[in-house]
Amino acid sequence: MQIQVNGDRREVAAGTILDLVSEMGLDPRKVAVERNLEIVPRSLHGETRLAEGDRIELVIFVGGG
């Protein structure tokens, strides 16, 4: 399916937000997700289904000092 991730069109096989995060090789504990301008709580990443044309914004938290 075609979705937009951080402004770029992507073809993905993921069915849920958690699947997408995993497909992209990201640590799900360090990612905040917005789907179609709404923040998706981490507790719902595994059950929030992606749909054709979704606009996803991913923010990755990086620690350090």
C-alpha cells in the first residue's frame, strides 16, 4: 500500500503502525507517531491499522548529553 512517511511516499507491507515501525528498523520504544495529523498513543500502535494514503509522521527520540 502507498502511504506518506515524513513527507515521502512509500510502498509498505505493514498493516499497523507497529508493523511500520518494525519494517523501518526503528525501536518502537523510541518513536512517537502522528497519523493524519493525530498523535497515536504508543499503547495503540499495535492495533492502529494503516490505510492507503495515510500521512504518517515519525519522531525518533535520541538520548545523549
